Amino acid sequence: MARNGLDRVALLLVIVGAVVWLSVGLFQFDFVAALFGGASSTVSRIIYSVVGIAGVYSISLLFRDSDAVRE
């Protein structure tokens, strides 16, 4: 299935989010919070929100016809 640029960015952000959650689950360490001053800092909240939006957008990839997207 061909992917457009937004699809690729969304999938990349979802993968990054999954790795962050893996580190939280296995090591109790949140990379985003550590890099940007805590989980409640504005920058961290923006990053969490962007990754969440990418995850919601990626749901649409499950229901697309493989011939519907062409580059």
C-alpha cells in the first residue's frame, strides 16, 4: 500500500510513542519527561498530544482500501 507523507509521519510518531511507553513499562523511565522537564511541562504535553493525534489518525490506515492511496 502506498503511503503519503502524512501517513509516514503519523506512523513514525506512533512508533516513537510505543518506544516511550515500552521504556515506561520496562524501566519506569519516561524519555519525554526526562528531556523536557517533567510530564506536566508544556513541551512534554505538546509532544504527548501530537503523538496521541498521530495515533488517532493512524486508525484511518486500518480502514483504507489499498488502491485508494496513490503517490
